Amino acid sequence: MNTAPSLHDLQTDFARWMLGEHGLSLPEAVAGNGLAPAARLQIYQNIIFNNLTAALRTDYPAVLKLVGEDFFETAAARYIRGYPSRSGNLQDYGAAFAEFLAAMPEAATLPYLSDVARLEWARQESYLAADAAPLDAAALASLPEDQHARLCLTLHPSLRLVESAHPIWDIWKFCQETAPRRLNLSGEGQALMVWREASQLAMQPVAGGQRKFVAALLCGTPLAAAHKSAVDADPDFDLTACLHWLFSIRLVTGCSFA
Amino acid sequence: MYLPVSSQPAFPARPVPAQAGIGLRPAHFRQVLDEHPPVPWLEVHSENFFCAGGEMLQTLDAVRRDYPISLHGVGLSLGSSHQLNEQHLAKLRQLIRRVEPALVSEHLCWGAVDGRHLNDLLPLPYTEESLDLMVGRVTAAQEFLERTLLLENVSTYLTYRHSTIPEAEFIAALAARSGCHILLDVNNIYVNAANHGYDAEKYIHAIPKQTVKEIHLAGFTRKQGLPVELLIDSHSRPVADAVWQLYRLALSHCGLVPTLIEWDRDIPPLHVLLAEAAKAESMLHEYRALAA
């Protein structure tokens, strides 16, 4: 940079330098003023990495607890370089952390880690999701029975279903405890519903027909087909009880016809 | 100057008074809602409320009913050479329409290029090119938001060899050409004066006083192990004595201006923040008495 760089060139090189690219002429544009220009850039690099790492720590406390400080810092630094932030809002940063952890060689011995990250991102999404008023169950009761097959239920925007081949509910509870205890990681896979109840996050494991039913409704499947997929998985599935439960926790917010 | 347009305001208008408020962070939401501390106004970070629903927005609505509110943005990146971030701006407009804040502010900085965000308040070279860009961006943002923006001077840890305009002149020219107002961060002036060896008092005198509509105060930390003095705008400490001195000077230059205590790391109990605000209030009171 013998001549002054354009603002766009300067900012492009600045961003590349911060994310670890070397061999740029950027330091030539920086006044040293008693320090090496690279040392001044390094201050910004530290601040940027600290800010983004702090955002990941806030979003992924259970992952942090499972892997410890050193591993988390390493993972975060590598994630920041590989998955640059795409938003001016730090709340949006970290969406692909589960995907990153699934492919991280050092995490291969922790096959459940990426699912824990998926659960934590689901919690973040749920916390920030739109509000919606619950539907009165009486609205359904008044429908003629022959219309039930085409009926689609809309569930609350904060509802997420996180399914795992690992005992993710047990792992989650383990992470919330202060006293260390043994955790059986070889248990069966679990699924968790995450949603907002009176503005606070709620979580509950779901299994069998209930899990299939909720998964189907979340995909927009009409009631009759969702019922069928639940019964296929669990012949004892009780549709009335399940619907009553979903209404009681105010998760049904609308209905339409397919 | 753009006036907010709103057919049916959801909240009564509550201008921010020329008194000392505090930056409200999620750590103190519950306590502020429960105890309703007697603080004259509050400022929040706009981006914390860019969500679709839930507890954050409910809290902001509740706080807005009881206090004058200022929205302080940290992520718009007005100084980015690529186009203005319209998505970010649209979310800000939605939030402005929802809470009808008394003030809306952002920073004289950049933070992203070509869609790649660094999520920090990064220094611009103070050149004619940067000034033209900032004037255009601030003008466009003000038109879109239908608001006059307050632009804040940021702390910096480097300067560019090709900068040609002193920072105070740059921000003064930006205000003159775009019609924006200035959020004068007195701590940032102190930090930059120490980091880059310029005169903080001269800086304040170069600011057109009628454009200053808010003052920020915060604590800095000193970076250790460097051959030169380097202060970091950490927002993690009480306001330094030297910054209080500079604040008095800013008041004597600008007159009575709404003043805000910011604290973002190692956030102390609420009463510590309120005590810092009370200290600022006592200095405002001195100048109020002088002016009377």
C-alpha cells in the first residue's frame, strides 16, 4: 500500500487479517505510534475473538460444561475463522456451531456433543421466537367430525423438537447439576420439546406416539395423517389425551384446512 | 430534522431529560421492573430487542411505560464501504415504531464488509472518502428511520497513516452535512487522547455544542505489558477521575445534556450504577445552578 488504500480495500484486508489471513499489506496503512502496526491490529483481533467467543459461551453453556474451558476456546476460535458472522446482531451468531462440532476431529469421541449444541440453539431460537395467542380448545370441539381429517394445527412459534440418538435429556440434566456424578451415555436416544411458557423456556422429553405426532404437526401434516404416524409408531397412542395436553400447555395457536 | 410519524402512539411521549440515566442490561431487567428505581431515563442496546417476541420485548414494553428510553445501536455498521445493511435497518425501524424511543443513536465506525461481520466498533480512516460515505449513509438511515440519529465517537486503538481530518472535525462536519446530532462519549475522548497523543480539551472545544444531545460516561482499563500507554474502552469499571474532570469541561462547553452511565462487563449491582449516575447528576446540578 504505497498509495492510500480505498476504504473498501482497507476494510476487506482488515476483515481478512482479523480472521487470520497473513501476507496482507494492511499493517502499512496503520500508524505504529510507538507500537508495531501489527500489534495494534492484534488488539482488535483479540477483542473480536473475545466478543464472538463470549457470544458462543452465552449460547452454549452445556457444551462448555461438557468439554471444559480449553477445548471450548479452541473450538470457538476455529469456528470463528471457519464461520464468519453474517449479522450485525450477535444474537444471530453461532447457528452452525452444532454442524461445526459434528465435523470437528477432536470431538469425534463425543458423538453426542453436536446434539447438545443443537438443543442449545433450539433454546436460543425458542426464547427469541414470535408470540402467539393460544387457540381455545372449544374451537375444535365445535367442528363436524368429517372435517377432522383435513384439519391442520398450528403450534406455537417457540416450539422446537430436538431428536437425538443419544440420551440428550439425561445429558442436559447432568449439565445443570453442580455436584459431579456419573452419567450413563449409552442409554437410548431421547427427544425433547422446547417451548416458551409464560415467557420462560420450558423443556420436556417426548417419546413414542407423542413424539411422532408432534413431529408431524410441526411439519404441517394434517391431523389425520399425524394421528396415523403416531399410531404406526405406538398402537396405544391416545389422540384425545395428546391433544388435551397440547392445548393445556397452550401450544396450539391456530388451525386451518389442508 | 425528521420527526417521528405515528398515527396512534402506544406510549405517551417521554423525552429524555438533561439528567443522568443508566444503560439497562438484561442482568438488571428483573430488578428494575420489580423495584422501579428512581432513575430519570434508561438506554438499551437496540440489537438485544431485534427478536420476534418473548421476554426481551415484553420487558422493554414494560420499561418504556415507566421511563424515557433511548435506543443505542451497536451493529448497523454505518461506515461500511459496501451498501447500507437494509435488513438491520428494517429491524431497527420496526423496533423504533414499537417503543417510540426518545433518542436513537449509533456509532461513527464500521464493523462489516461485503456481508462479513466483525461485530466490533472499528476505526474509520478520517478522509474525505470516509466523510462522504458517512454523510450519505447517515442521511439515508435518517430518511428510512424518519428520525434524527445521534452519532457517537468511538474509542480506537489504532489510527491510519492516510487519515487527513482530526476526529473532532470529522464528526463536526458529519453533523453539519447530514443533520445528525452528536452523542459525545467523554470516556472515548479521554481514551483516544491517551492512545493517540492528542489534546482531549481541544477535542471538546472543536465540537459544535448545539449538536450534542447526549453524553456517555464509562470506565476503561489499561492494557498491560506494552511499551506505550494503551487504554481499552472496556465498560467494566467506574468512571475514572480524569474522565469526570473532562465531563465537567464538556458540560461547561455543551451546557446541560442528558448523560448516561454505561457498564457492559463485570456488571456490578444496580446500586453501583445508580451511584455513578448520582455522581453525574450532582455535576449536572452544579451547572444547572450556574445557568440559573
